[in-house]
Amino acid sequence: MAESTKTHWDMVYAQKTDDQLSWHQDDPAVSLALIEKVDATSASSVIDVGGGASRLVDCLLAKGFRDLTVLDLSQVALQNARNRLGKTADDVVWLCQDVTSWMPARSYDIWHDRAVFHFLVDQSDREKYVDHMVSALPIGGHAIIATFAPDGPSRCSGMPVVRYSPDELADHLADNFEPMSHHSHMHYTPWGMGQSFQFSLFRRIR
Ligand SMILES: C[S@@+](CC[C@H](N)C(=O)[O-])C[C@H]1O[C@@H](n2cnc3c(N)ncnc32)[C@H](O)[C@@H]1O
């Protein structure tokens, strides 16, 4: 991933408030429902890949989860989230990393990605992402991946994205993951524009 991509995301998070970010949501309800669906307990380890300044970590902390990691390319995004959480931020592991070059040092029960994989427009980056996901999840571990759906926007934050149907996404993961369920979701930006997402839940089988 080019250094300019990191600069882009740092600038976005430095210049915009949460309600100026199209992807912002106060309540990550679909993600939470899918985490519940895999029978996660507060002892489950969760990594939010490309978590940015998402509220998912706040919600999981409030539910008692204590093994939480947020990974993002943008140091500014992570700092914004840490500032918001205050002292509780010390209970979270914050990784400023590019998911396509990061080497996981441990494994997790749940991999969560909302609106990151779809930015990987090069096949080689998608392959690296999947390799790292496989390294980070044991057999039986779960992955939740949310992308723009085929009728969703073709760009986000000024950058091109790849839109996926659940089947198309499952094809990218087929060597190691079986799809468990998928859900259509209309996200409304803070200014009320609908964006069509698909959320897919996978289990690592090989
Ligand atoms: C559209 S935002 C979504 C943020 C968050 N997942 C949410 O739902 O609010 C995309 C995020 O992916 C991060 N990102 C983009 N490319 C990345 C990469 N290669 N590695 C890690 N994070 C990346 C950006 O910094 C940004 O925070």
C-alpha cells in the first residue's frame, strides 16, 4: 500500500469530525448482532481491522469484552478513538499497521472488517489480506466482512472501491473459509444518504 494512502487517511481523520465521515455510525448494530451470532463471550478476542474511529470497540468494551485489538493504517484515526475512550483506551491494543503488510503476532477468535477490504483494488493486496486473515484466525475462527454491495457506491472517501455480492466475496476466501450467513444493510451517512452494504459471516475451515 502506497505511503500516500496512509497520508490520505490521516488527513481525512485530522480534518473531519465524525459526522462528516460518510461511514460513521453511532450504533454498529449489524456488527454486534453478528458477533453475538457466533456465540462470542466477553472472553473472546476480537480484532477490528481498519477500525478507524469506529464505535464498535466502545460497544464491545461496554459489553465486557477485554481482549480487543483495533488495527488501522491511520495513526490519527486511532488517536481520535483513544481520546474518545479516555482511560478505557488502555484496555485495548492499538495497532497502526497496513493490513496488507502486517504480520499477525497472535491469533483472534473474531476478525471484523467494515469497509476496508473493498478498498483493495489490486489482486495482490487482496491476496495478502486473505493470507494475513488466515494467519490471524485459527480453524473454527470467524470473520465478519462488510463491503459495499453491487448496488452500493463505486467510491468512498474519494477512492475507488470494489463492490461485492456475498458470493463474489466468498469466492475470494473459498480456499480457507466457508460462508455462514450474509445480510444486506442500508447504511445512512450522517447526512442521510443511503449506501448499500453486504455483511458476510465466515468460519475458517482449512
Ligand atoms: C471507510 S473507513 C471504515 C472505518 C471503520 N471500519 C468503520 O466502520 O467506521 C476505512 C478505514 O480503513 C482504513 N484503511 C484503509 N486501508 C487500510 C489498510 N490497507 N490497512 C489498514 N487500514 C486501512 C482507513 O484508515 C479507515 O479507517
